[in-house]
Amino acid sequence: MIVLGIETSCDETAVSICRDEVILSNVISSQISHAEYGGVVPEIASREHEKMLNNITIKALKYASIDLNQVQGIAVTNGPGLAGSLLTGVSFAKGLALGLGVKIISINHLEAHIIANLLEEPNIDFPFLCLLVSGGHTQLWLIRELDNYTLLGETRDDAAGEAFDKGARIIGLGYPGGPAIEKCARIGNDSLIEFPRPLINSEKIEFSFSGLKTSLLYFMDSFTESKKCSINDVAASYQKAIIDCLISKLHLSVKQTGINTITIAGGVAKNSVLRNQLIKVFPKKNIIFPDLNYCTDNAAMISYLGEKKFNLGCQTNLDFGIMPNFQL
Ligand code: KG4
Ligand code: ZN
């Protein structure tokens, strides 16, 4: 089956074609105009999606060598995300489905991030654990099978990606903060500054990053770069504190569930220090990393999950709406 997937939940306009569970194209336009504001401006995001959707769709079809009339189903993210951004993608998708006379399915963005792991390992062993770490979410999931998910725990306040983004802004690095901090941290000493690791000793699966961010803010108030301590050391130590918190709760959930397969998902899953640390801490576990292109927001995960759901007999009535606070 040929499915066209559309993703516009935040600041990436993305369209992908999936045929028989193989990604034929995955086109993404990342909106750079937010960088000067240090974060995503919702109004700008929806206007950019509106401007880009047509072209990105044409490109996705062209790269896949698929004619629009060959498309048999449309999958589109309807939440969670920014209301205006979601609305542009959903309206576009509905127009396409209606015009082509094909079925449509609404997709939960978080579920798509998790299921992106099956693009890497289609024969994954269920059940598996998934650490979902993005700009808006930090959650630990137990995935029993497709459509059977249990939330083991999540953040009380900021998400891990948010901690990277806000931390980068405090340090004076660019947006998005994750890649900027990772790059800067590469030549830094990650144990030079002892940032707090909130909740690390609690026996509950929960995260908290707002205090860590505040401690960075206070630290930077009196910081001047010297030979003893550079901005690279600050970035490395701050990154290490975030990653230690993530790994410790993954450790706890492995202990509590006894599950052998571990996956990660979302934009922060791109982080190479997190990936290397996981391999080090869980040498005997089966660890799956999604392809780097399928960690940050993309439409491949939407077209792929859409096709899987169509094949299970699911589809959505055309009157569905956006769900900015969609829970999985
Ligand atoms: O999944 P995603 O693209 O969007 C959401 O659904 O939120 O995640 C974006 C987040 C941003 O906070 C960004 O700073 C973070 O992922 N990120 C990273 C890296 N690349 C992106 N965080 C740490 N290290 C990276 N290499
Ligand atoms: Zn995302």
C-alpha cells in the first residue's frame, strides 16, 4: 500500500511516502526563522507550514517516483503540538484525501516517535522499553505491542529537550539547543562542574529538569571563562547531568520490569553521548537506536505508522479535529 504522511506539529514541515513499510521519500523543511527568537514562534510556524506544504509534497512524490494518483491513503499528525501548526497539516491532508478519494488516518505524534524504532528493527522483540525524549516530552514507555502502551513515568516539569534548549540559551549558544550543546561539549570536561541531578535517588520513575536549568542560570551569573573552566566544560557538565538523570530512570524501569529490549525516541535520541552511555550502562541488553533522520520530527514515522494502522483495518472519519494536548 502507498501512504503519504504529513507532519507539521511544530517547526518542521515534513512529507513522506511509504510503500509496503519501506520509506521511499522523507522530505523535511526545518524553519530557520525561529532561531533569532531563541525558540519556536507559533504564528510564524503555521504561516511557514502553509507556505511550504505544497512544495514539500511535490518533492516527496518526485523523490519517491510516485504519482499523486497512486497514493492510496493519507496519514497526518493531529497532536500533540502547536494548534496552528497542526491545523495547517490536518487541513491540507483532509483536502488531499477528499480530492483523491482515498482514506485518511490521524496519527499521534508521540506514538509515531516510538514506532520509528521499528523502521530500524522491523522484527523487534515485544515487549520493549522506550525512553521518549523530545522538546515537549520526557516519558518512559512500556510497549507491549502495537496499540498497547503503558506510561511508566514522565517529567514533572520541563522536558529533556527543553532543558537542552533553555540551557543553550543561558550559555549563549544557538537554537535548537541540543545539537549546539552536544557540539560545544565535545571538547569539554563533563565532570568539572557538579550540576544537580534532580530525583536521581528517588525510587519513582519521574524526571525533573527545571531545577537543573535554574542552577545553570545561577552558575552563569558569576561565570567568566578562564583556562580552568571554559564554556565547553559548562556545556559538557550540564549535558552529563541531563543524561545521568535519563539513564538512571531507564535503569530503574529495567529493574522494575525485567525487560531486555531498550529503545529511545525523539529529538534528544540523536545525542551521541546518550547513545554511548546507554551501550556502556546496559552491555547485555538489546538496545535499538532509531536512524538519526527518524529521531527529530519527520514524516517517515507518520507514513510508516499510518500504513501499519491502515493494514490493521483502522482509518479516521474526515471530521476529526486537531488535539494539541493529545495524550498517548
Ligand atoms: O522530537 P523533536 O524534533 O521535536 C519534538 O517533538 O519536540 O525534538 C526536538 C528536541 C529539541 O529540544 C532539540 O534541542 C533536541 O530535540 N535535540 C537534541 C539533539 N538534537 C535535537 N538534544 C540533544 N542532543 C542532540 N543532538
Ligand atoms: Zn517530535
